[in-house]
Amino acid sequence: PMLFNSYLFIFCFLPIVWAIFHLLKALSITQNSSVYMTLAKGFLVLASLFFYAYWKLIYLPILLGSMLVNYGVVRGILRGRNGGGGQKIQLRVVIAAILWILGQPQTTSLALP
């Protein structure tokens, strides 16, 4: 597995990801275009997904599901800032739901080697 303290992570994965991210970031500055910065952020997300999927592929659906739920909640909270209210309640409910999911036996058994 690729762990944060493994040679594979330190000498291969991290330098490649760091270099590509900073190259895209530099292009966004020199070209005065937000497209490259968006690409840089997307690349970090994909690199992160690859890192976790490299260890155990079964973690990928859990991570993707969590990301989609969090994205949807943030969109709802930001939409609610213009009037409706209830953002704190939404946030608390989603945090509680994610913690509940992570505490389930089938999810905790995934964390065991």
C-alpha cells in the first residue's frame, strides 16, 4: 500500500503531483486564465482519489459518495444564505449522518487491514 510515510509516496507520488499542480498554477498566473487554476484543483482531486484507491479500491465509492453529499450540502447552504436560513441545521444533520455512516460495522471493517 502507498502510505504517507512510504518511499513510493515520498519519492514518486508527491513530487509528481506537486510539480504538475504548481505547473498548472504557474500557467494560470502567466496566462491570466482561471482555466488552469480550475485544472490544477481538479488534478488535486483526481490525485487524491487515486491515492486512496491505490490502497484499497473499495474506499473509492465511499469517498466519492461523501464528496457528492458534501458538495450538495454546501450548495444548499450557499443557496440558503440569500434568505431561507437553516444552514446550521443542515450542516449539523449532514455531519451527524456522515459520522453515523462511518460508524457502521461494514464501514469500520473496511478500515481494518
